Amino acid sequence: MKKALEDIVVLDLGQIYNGPYCSLMLAFQGAKVIKIEPLKGENLRVRRKGDSHELLMLNSNKRSVSIDLKSEEGKELFLNLVKKADVIVENFSLGAMDRLGLGYEDLKEVNPQIIYASGKGYGLEGPYANRLAMDLTIQAMGGVMATTGFADKPPVKAGPALCDFLGGIHLFGGITTALYQREKTGEGQLIEVSMHDAIYPTLASALGAYYSSGGNVPQRTGNQHSGMATAPYNVYPTKDGHIAILCVADRQWQSLLKAMKRDDLLSDSRFQSNVDRSANTTIVDEIVTDWTSNKDKLEISDILIESSVPHAPVLSIEEVADDQHLIYREMIREVNHPVEGKIKVPGSPIRLSDSPLEEVIPAPLLGEHTEEVLQEMLNLTEDQLELLEERKIILQKDENDFQKVY
């Protein structure tokens, strides 16, 4: 079965999370993704001894080519690859690719059909564009930290790297949209996604409360609803941990009361509607806590499943790492890495019935496919490759040491 993006060639200059996650989604849909790295490897290889597990998680189904893009010969090799490519993915700091002479205007000169996808912290233009950006700084500037944590405590970052990954998946969406448009126009184009832009819509609850209340809304509400507009909506203590419970409909609240054997509250005027309950959030939380605190979280979960009340036990990272649902869904995939042995990496959250992800291939070692790709795409001879390696323009696989630089 032919994969959805099987004929697409992607040159991936992504680093850390943002760019690599975008290109991982492209690879999972069948694109030929060639990871272009410096001779020492991208940042996730450089900043830790050996390949970090994060790198292994985000670079499956790719090939690695190691080229010194700061050298004229390395730049020429890359431009020749661009002529054969469909997509460029990069998330370097603003202006880095232009300084190398490899910005969009440069690349479209050699390939007018190229789709150039640029992931940035604050975009290519705007008052913040020149600021250095990482997930933490975007969380700070974008309102995520202001809405995370408890009212009487300092702002807290969200645990996951939300901004990096939201930026990466929006970049994937931009690329696939541009590929569709290219089918009609024959022309490539520049795509840019700002992590700061991508995170803004996630503040819908907080912003909705802000605008509807005339600006009178708490910034941090702990585990309660961001706009304090739903109750119950919280994480409640149990005998062995915590459980999240929320009721977005009156019938769910009524079901919860019955599950808690508190039928006496069904007609209580303080709790008849969501508006009533939100005005009495503290009391609602006390009622629910009285019930949950004497039971195990999975015991509560079984009761609430039967009662059709939205909830979830709070799972630890250890529990998530071996989650049976994620394993069944093939989001957790086990692969054999040539150095690390058996490791667990993500599958694809995007499911196409006619383009299934049949195989997850371990992330490449640095320069593992340099020889293969340059011979296949540029018809370089072994003598030419050997000369380039001797001059430290490329790094290619050695039979005994995959990461040896000559």
C-alpha cells in the first residue's frame, strides 16, 4: 500500500523538539525525511553524552546525513540536495539560515517548487521577532505560566513542552496544506509558524472569562476551571493519589450525586445549574472531597465509569510509560536500536486508514546515511565521498565507529 506522502523528499534541519516533531509526522506518513546535521550532531546529540532518549523519540523513520553547512563545499552539497527536495524544515533562531546563505529567497532560486517551513518562537516579523525563544520563554510570554499554578503561589510552567510541540504540529499542517496547493499551482512557498501564535488559542477558557467579566478574573486557578465557570472541575485527593472529576452538564452532576449517595442534594438550590454550582465552587469541592478521600482512585474510577461521569485517575509518568491503552493504540512502540537496544518510542497520533504506520524504524545514528543519500541523490562516487570526509565537509558511517570524525 502506497503511503500518503511516499514521493515527498524532506530535508530536515530541525533541532530539539519543534522541527523534529514536525518532520517525524511527515516521516510517519511516508515522506523520505533526511535529517541534515552538523558534524557533531544536532543539539540533542551535543548537549548530552550519547543520543538522548528525546532524540530517539523524535527521529524515527528518518535518515541522517552529516554536512558542515558553514563550509562552501558543504553548502554546495546542500543546495544540490535542495534541487531534488520538496520540503525544507528548520527551526533555527531568526536569521540563522539567511546568514548561511540558505534562506528561503536563496533556496527558491535553485528550486522554485520548494516548500520552506520555518518554525520560530515569535515568527519572522513583529515586535518580539528578534527575541531568543525556547518553550519556557514562550510559556512565560504567551500566558501559559500566568494561568498555571495556584492563586497564592508564583506562576508555574506547564510540565510538557506544549509550545514546542504545538508549533511543530502546526508546521506539519502548514506543509501538508502547501503540498496540496502546489498540486494546483506548481509553485512552492514559504511557511512560517510562531510558537507564540500557536499557544494563544489554548487560552480560550481564560480569555473567555477575562472578556466576559470585563477583566475581573483570577489568573491562576490551580486545578479548577481557568475561567471558574464549571463546577465540579478539580483534582481531588484519594486514599492512594488523586482523581480528576468534572461535570459540564447538569445531568452529570446529578449522576455524580447519585454515585456519591448524596441524593439529598439533588434538589438543593445551590447546585441546580452549572451557574449555581460555579457560584458555590468551594462547597462543591468539599462535598466531592469528602467522598473521594476515603476511596482508592481506581475504585472511584470504576464507579464513575458506570455512572457516566467525566473523570480520570491521575497517573504517574511511570504508569503512563506502560499505559495499556497507549500500547493497544500503538502510540507506544518498541524498537531495536543498534546502540541502545530495545527502546520505547512514540507512534503516530495521526491515523489514516489508507496510509497505516506499519513500521517504526529507530532514529538514525549521526551520519549513518551520508554515503547512501549522497550517492543516491547526487551520484557522488566513493572517491568523492572519501575526499569530502577527509576535508571534514561530511561525516559518513564507519563500520566500526558510527560517529567518528576524521
